[in-house]
Amino acid sequence: MRNMTRRQTSRLVKADLRNGLLFAAPWIAGFLCLTAYPIIASIYYSFCNFDAISPPHWVGMLNYRILVTEDELFWRSLWNTAYMIVFGLPVGLVSSLVLAFLLNLKVRGMAFYRTLYYLPSITPIVAASALWLWLLNPEIGLVNELIMTFGKMLHRLHLPAPAGPGWLIDPAWAKPALIFMGLWGAGGGMLIYLAGLQDVPEQLYEAADLDGASSWKKLWHITLPMLSPVIFFNLVMGLIGSFQYFTQVYVMTGGGPQDATLFYALHLFNNAFLNFKMGYASAMAWILFLITLACTLLVFKTSARWVYYPGELK
Amino acid sequence: MTHSLDWKKRRKLRVTVKEALQHLLLLAIGVSFMLPFYWLVATSLKPDAQVFQSPPAWLPHPIMWHNYPKALTYVPFARYLLNTLVICTLSVFGMLLSSSLVAYSFSKIRWPGRNIAFFILLSTLMLPGQVTMIPVFSIFKSLHWVDTIRPLVVPSFLGGAFYIFLLRQFFMTVPLELSDAAKIDGCSELDIYRRVVLPLAKPALATIALFTFIGAWNDFLGPLIYLNDDAKYTLSLGLQQFVSRHGAEWSMLMAASTVMTTPIVVLFFFAQKTFIQGITLTGIKG
């Protein structure tokens, strides 16, 4: 740039700007039309009654007020979603981690086992939902049949025999059923943790061995800290994803029994596309955004205490 | 002498026993993961009497191959498959084209405002879909695009934020000397994009193609919102309808589910490396 005249550099900058914008045009157009404008529009809709046919009609804070004070299902759906986050997320995280540890053992045929564990997680969600609807059938589903067989064995030993629960038909067991089903898909997260595990430098373990560290100490002081950025990323993504849990419940339970599986995303969908209360649903969407933001910020803030980035100066 | 030989033999035995136990554990877990798949296919081939049998029958007898053509004509599955393939192919093409063009802009061209734009791009990744879902539906409705596949396919041609990010990281590893040399030879930006940068990003492009295809194959909410005429349904929507209308016909439902799952499993076996590479890329780079 040094040997050019001012006019030449300015022409170059202009050419770069034009090319840059031209190449980025698809995203710029998409962002403006499908992200920026809709964000503003949905804030506006949340203060309106809107049924997607006639133009929106301003009602101020009415939607928000009804949501918070009168809509029982709103609080139900929040509780159900919170349940999945508090119980389902850690279960998923731990199971993927445990699988990754198992696969990291230096045993032959790792690729074979890895395929076995990973394959279920790529099953299309609707197909998996249909399958698990069948597996969890309280009368003739495989899960309860196996429990019954196991129970008969215990009965012969004069031990108390468990009975298979009602799973998706029993309000108390519906959410645990969904968490149980989620375990089948732990293979996806497992791959990410496996890659992270393989990134941990061998020298750390060797040094620990020289100092006579037990396996438990090595896990706690080397493996987990080195994995913490990956765990952190998956925690945040899992949190954001939990709020959008939708397909499984739509296909399998429709929100029942007795609203036990009415999750936030389903309640929002029902309001928007079943009842055509789009303004109301938009208000739900913004509350969702604020909650997600708050949770993410919380995780970010606490991350300083437990996430360790190698290469950082202390 | 005999003493040290015994020690070595005992150590080798301990290691082998340990390995055997590890294999046992890994296999037991593997069987548990595969059991639902087995049950899926087994049920699909069972006659009705066996489906409702308790204790469960492990082997279908007689094998009802007939369940498959029956299930596939109960609902027009062939049509749904075609619709799904059309959407998947168009989405992959659109996503590869647009994401690579935009990523090129963010990595290989210096323009004022680029960094701000990139920051905005990244922040859209954290936006929950529900926030834009309703206004976007309203936009497509006013365009009369509802009940067509356009709302499902056109957004792919406008780039996907995550894939743009991924490709940008990839493109940035292409040395500046290469594009500079091409510029000296008189290449335009488009030429550099097409001939220099794009061919070097093949692994990332393969990953994006694979995951876009699978995402479109699995997509349920999109077709649910935008497709009304059941001639236009995709597999995911068709299968869900099957569940709600013929849910108690388990053997046929399992047959239909198998048909939806098998292409993805086959795809996995052909593209295993790309799968694994893709998961680790997205999980670690994030």
C-alpha cells in the first residue's frame, strides 16, 4: 500500500468493499429479512393480538400479564422444562462422558464399539420417537417385558419384584421416560468428549504416574480440568437446546398425560399454530429468550471458577 | 529362574483377564444400545399375533416381509421419500454455495465493517428459533409461500451462520501467498474463490453437506408449520401422521420407521470418517 497514490488505495478499498459485500450478500440479505426484521417484528407482536390473518392489534402488556398471572400452563411448561434441565441435562452429560472414558480404554476393536454406541444417536427423531413409543408401551413394550422377566426371577428367589411403570401414560413417569429415551442418544456427545480426551497430553499422565497418583486423582486433577472447556461448551449448547425440546413430545405424548410433558416449546407452538394467538406466543418467545440469556450468563459467570483453558497465564 | 517366569506368566494372565472383562463390559453396553434397533426390525417383520405376545417372541415367525410394501402404501411413503430427497438435495446445494461465498468474504477480503458483521453473525447463533419463528411465518404467508417447499429450501441459499463460521476458520488457514499469487496472475476474486480456496476446503465442505442433508431429512418443525397438502409431506411429517392415525399397528409403524432410518444408517457407513470428523470439528472448535 505504501507505493500507491491516495487515489489508488481508495480505489482498492472501494473494490474490496464492493467484493466483500457482494460475496457476503446471501448472508446479509438473509440476516436482514429472516433475523433482524423478525426480531423487531416479534417484539411488536408480543404487545399485540395477532392471528396471522388480520393485522396485529395493539394491547400493551396484556399478553405478558396473562402469561404470568392467569396462564397455568405457562408455569407448568416452565416447570416441566426446568425438570428436564435439572435432571435430564446432567444425566445426558455424565452418560456421554462415561461412554467416552470407556471408549478411551486401550482395548482392541474401538472403532467397532464406537459405531455401536454412536449409531442410535443418528436415528431420525420421529422414527426414534415411534420406536420408543413402542418400547415403552406399559403392557407389551419390551422395556416392561424385560422388567417383568427380571421380576419373575427375583420372585423365585423370594425377593420383592418390581413392576413396570406406566411410562408415558403415567404422569409421574412420563418425564423420566423421556430422559431414559435420551440416554440412547448419548453417543453423539460421547464422540465430542472422546476427541477432547484424546487431546489431553500424555506427559501430564506420565508425570502424575511418576508421583504415584491414583486413577481417581488423575481423573479429578488432570482429565476433568483438561476437558472442562468441552464440557462447558456442551453444557451451554445443551441448555439452549433443552428449551427447544419439541419433536419427541409432539409425536409421542402431545403434552400429556395431564400436561406432564407439556414443555415450553410445545406450549408456545400450540399457542401460535393451534390457537393462532401469535401475539401471545411471541410474548412467550421473548420470555424464553430472556430466561435463556440469564441462564447462559449464569453459566458463563460461574465458568471462571471451574473451566480451565490450557495456555492461559495465571 | 522359575520364580521370575511365574511372575511374568501371572502378569500376562492378569492383563488378559482385565482386557477380557473390559471387552465384556463394552459388549454388554453395546448390546443394550443395539437392542432397540433389533427390536425395531424384528417387530416390523412379526405377524400381529406375535407382536402382542407375552413373554416377547425374539424371532419373528413367520417373517412377514409383506409388512413393508403394506406399510409403504398405507400412507404414500414413496411420495414422501421423493419430497424429502428433493428438499435435502436443494438444501445441501444451497448451503454449500452460499456458506462458502459468505465465508470467503469474511476470511479473504478485507472490507470496512467486516468484523462487526462477523460479530453479529456469531451472536445470531445464540438466538432461540422461537423468537423469529412467528414473524418469519408471517413473511412467508404474505409471500404466499406457505404450503410450498420454498420456506424450507430458500433459507439454505442465504447461508447458515454456523457453517459460515466453520468455513471461515478453514479458509483462514489457506496461506495468503496462494491467493496473492493468483491475484498477480490476473485472477478475479471469484476465480480465487473457485480455484484456490474452495478445493482446499473439501473436508469441511463434505461435513457441511452431510450435516445439512441429515438436518433436512430429520426436519420436523419446518414441514409441520409450512406443509399442509399431504402430497407435499416429507418422511418425518408422514411418519408422525402414521403414529397419530395408525399408532396401534405396531408392526407396520416399525416398518415405516425402519424405512426412514435405514438410509441414514447406510449413509453413516459410507461416510463414517466425515461424520466423526464433523462432530469433533463442531464440538471442539466451539
